[in-house]
Amino acid sequence: MKKNMLSLVCAVMLLFYPPAVFRASGFDIFAYDGPKMKDLYYVIIRDMDAALLAMSAGRLDVLSDIYRSVDVERLSEAGGVSLSMAASFHGFFITFNTREFPWNMTELRQAASQVIERGKWVRDLFSGYCEPMRGFLPMISPFHEPGVTSFPRGASPARQRLADAGWTWNGSGWLVAPDGREVAPVKILCPPSSVAATTTEIATLAAEALRSIGVPAEAEPMDFQTMLARVDAHDFDVCTNAWTMSRDPDVLYSFYHSSMDVSGGYNISGISDPELDKILSELRYAPDEAAARDAASRAQKLLSELMPVIPLYSRYSISAMRGGWNGVFTTDNSTSDNLLTLLSMSPADGTERPIYWNIAEEIRTLNPLVSSTAYDWTVLGTVYDTLISTDPYTFEDMPWLAEKWSIESDERGSVLSFTLRDGLKWQDGRPLSVEDVAFSIRYIKDNNIPRFFDSVKDVESIEVDGASRTIRVTMGTVSYWHLHNIGGGVLILPKHILENVADWRAWQPTNRRHTALDGASMTELVGSGPFIFRESRTGEYVHMTRNENYFLFKGGKE
């Protein structure tokens, strides 16, 4: 029966618009019984050399985010360690703050892109473990547009572009705008070399390149958390940033539509262009795949002219796993540091022991409503779930908390229906119901929470039927992406906890105590995922324990 549930084809009802062609996955998630291990430690080791030593000494089991060629070589030569590599949705960018002078001047951003030597830098720094990125979606994306505008490379054509637009240079060689304003010293925010050596070097190279066209630029390495706070507050000139993007190209809407330029939002550059907004809206509300492809292509071409960010590279995902573990999961699309490995890994010798999994930076916040770093979400991703997930082999839609779904569309909008699995529970033992799902969507929309608002902003109404475990979400628009935005873009949060949170921005769930249904003490960081948060020690580790209420944990029972 469980296997049959997972092979259900998405029921799509055609009224006026063609259906969204989202195929249901045939991957059998119920083949997994996990987590196998009781304890998981996310070990915080910021220095890669120290992490490699810990791996060699057996104090780490899983090491992610490997990017230096020398580290790949060292690990490939080490005994008892296996490496896995896969293309990824990663993208690294140099981002301009277009809200203020001088980066509100398009010709200056274009000139800057002409002196950024992405190909050479990527070759020199990564020795083949990254691809130079010319477009605005990673090359693995089926919506990647290779035919973007390309400007002549080098300082001479860049300076000529500026001169043709009326820019001049003062006696010190620094740029002066056509209206007489001199370009003030520019800082390129980046993490320190101890955290991301290649990023610091890229910022330094970028500053040198900008100076070649008369921009007085310097790299400004700083504490990663401080940098993120400044970027969120739009307090920067230029910054480096990296994203692991989704499989859907409407991520471009989140990054570059003017409506997403809010504190803590994803439009970091603050770009605002009416034509771009129009195209991105067409992408966001594309009724079918053909319209989505057309809009995604036009958006990327226009972005290559506006240049709010300079795409630099897309990194391969590389991870290392110590030997002696059963259940390691990899595919052509996925390295071993994934959720399925975490669910199924167990010592080959049959012993009980913790898993030690590396995190390369301090946890910023474990408030899921504001957190934005990959390090925070390494932890939060094991705490919270979504309604649907993604097949690790095909990228097709896969049932998760919802066992099935359907989409109905007409000229007025769309209705998404999800049916939850029977018997779902929160980590504190309380039942997880469609009321929790409805509350999660309403809470995010009513509070305009930037990190998730794009997924829910078109929700008009929600109906729940507790008896059939079904929720119907009515959207006021038609979009090819509504299923993914609601099904995969909204965290399912416990109503019984969040309804008592007065200020979602200031909420620190790990600092507030909560009583589980069986009387046990835990924190308010309660989800439905495979691991429960227990303790965090700055500079040391985050301790998690197995959630025995997890829907895939059988614990010897069927």
C-alpha cells in the first residue's frame, strides 16, 4: 500500500488552461527506515585544514562544501575516505547595491563586468572543480540561457564604454560621473579567508579589476554573520554572495523583481526596472512550460544588460565520507551529504555511535522564519518538512508529508489540493494536521515574512477537511510554479507553538523551553523532520537526536 501511494500520478484537472506537467516520482521513499542512528552532531570547524585533520583522525564522518583542488587531492589519497561529486544548482555572484550612486548607473555595472576575468579566476582558483558562469541560472538548470549579452573583455573597452557615456577621471585617476560626482571609495564585503579563502581572493581580485577602470575599490573581509546583517540591511557597496538555487527558474523573480527589495528579502541588489519586472511577472505567472521557458530566456538576456550582479561560477558539489558506514546514498545529481544518507547510514560493524557531520561556519540563528544561511539550514533542514519533495534521480515531484495532490485551474486562478499522510506527528508527539498546514500558510502571508512571502502572496483562501486530511489552497492567479511554491516552498510549522509567538523576527526557539506530550522537556524548535534539536555550543557543535515520531522511522515496527 505504501509503495502504491508513492507511485500515484498527480491528478491534474484541465478546465481552461493546460495543466502543469509535474510528473509524480516513482522513487520509493518507504524503502527507507530511519534515522538509524540516535545522535547526530553537527561539528563546527571553520578552517578547512582543521576539518581535513579531523576527518583523517576519525573525528568527522561527513565533510561537505569541499572546493579547493588541493583538498580534493589530499582526500582522494587518504585511506578510508570516499569522495562523491555532482553538478549542482550553486551560483556565485558579485552583487552591486543598485539603490545608490554609483552602482545605480547601468554603464558602470556593465564596465565592471568587462574587467571581471571569471574564466581565468575560476581556472586558477578551482582547477576544474567549478564552471565559469555567464548566465543567471546554473548550467544544470534546464532553463539556463547561454545566449546572454556579452561585452568586450578588458579595461580598455570598459573605460571606452564609460567615456562614451560621459564619465571622466580626476587627477588621481578615479572616476567622475557625468554630473560631476566623484566615485567614493568602495568596499567589497566578503567573509574572511579563514572561512572562505577563495571568496576572499575573488573579492581582492575584483577590487583590483575595478581599480583598473577608476573605481577606488578594496576588499573588506569581515565576520560572516556581520556581513549577512549588513547585506540584509542594504548597508553595502558591493558584496560577494552564493546561492544554492531551486530547480525552478522563477527564483529569478525572487532575486530581481522590485517587489522583493525588502529588508531580509532576496533582491539583494535592489534592482528595479519596469521591463524586467514585466518579464519576471510573466515568468512567475507562466501558465505552462513553453511560456515559462520563453520568459526565463528573456529575463536572463535582459539581466545580462542590466547587470545587477556579475555571475562568476557554479561549483560542483563535492563531499567526503569516512569508510565503515552502510547506507550511503549518491546519484549523478547528488553527493553523499544528503538527507537519505542521513536517514539510512549506520556503522558497518553494527555498533551504536553518533554521526559527526561538519559545518564550516557558526550558526547564525535557528529561527526558521528569518534564517538565510546554508549553515543554519543544514540544521533546520533536518527539523522541518514540506508537503512535497524532489526525486533525487529525476528531479520530479515526490510525495512527502502529502501523499497526493491535485491542481485545478481556470481563468480566475488555481486550486491546489493536498492530502496528508495518515498518522503524522510533530516531534513533541502531538498530531500534525491540515490545520497546521493552513496555519503555516496564513502566518507567513499575514506577517509578510520576506523569506517565504513570494510562495504565498497569491493565496486567496484556504479550506481544510480534517476527516479526509485534505487542504485546498485557492490562488488568485495561474502559475506553472504554484505547486512547487506551496508544496515545496512553505515550511510546515506547528500551530500550537507559533500561535504563541508575539514577534516572529525576535523569536529564538532554541532559547525557549517546551513540554512534549509525554512530559519531556525540549525547546520550541519543533518540526516533523528526522532529528530533534537538543543543544548548541558556540564554536563546538549542534547536538541532535533521532525523532522517533518521524513518518519514515519504523523502529522495528511496520
